[in-house]
Amino acid sequence: MLAVNWSSTQLKELDLASTELSEKALLTLFAAMPKFMYLAVPFCDGFTDKVLKVLVDHGKLNGCRALDFSNTVNLSAEAMHRLLTTLPNITQHLEALSYTGNGAITEQFWIDTIRFIHKL
């Protein structure tokens, strides 16, 4: 996967469900890829707060319409809360979001964040 020149591709949608890619591999991979319209990383243990921060800092999720972070055990509820409440360049375009499998996500989490996701 790392041998491909991802920045020159037309890739807009990526599903890495249940892959065993490490945090380091994901950081390298995402740094080279263009922006996403759809990103799914359910059950991807290498997807961490640090990986999400790199995606956000490099604008890879700006304009993204669908995200699946289900069962990403190394992604904190705090990082998701920041993503959903402080980044309108991402949340104003979101039409679908899946985030299940984290015991820290409560009804209050959704009450606090859902108002920032206008198209859901």
C-alpha cells in the first residue's frame, strides 16, 4: 500500500474495516492520500487520536460526507467530541456518521454533539 503514489489518484472513498494496519502505517498512508468523501475504519485498532488529528490538520476530511469510526477502540470520545463540535468545515458536509462500540459514548455525548452536524 505504501508503494502507490496516492496523491496522484482519484481516490475519494476508502474502507479499511478490520484491517491490522498500525498507527504508523495509517499516518503514512493518510498523509499521502487526497481528501475523502467517505472514510470507514471500523474495527481498525491502528486508528488513534493521533491519526484523526493528522487527517484533520491536513484537511483530508474537509467536505467528507460519510464517516464510520465504529469500534475504533483507540479513538477517544474526547477526540470525537472535538471533531464534531469544533470543526464546521467537516461537520457541515457530513450526511452519515457511524460511531458505535465505545463505552464512553453516552446519550449526553450525542445531545452535546448532534446539533453541530446539520445534514444528519
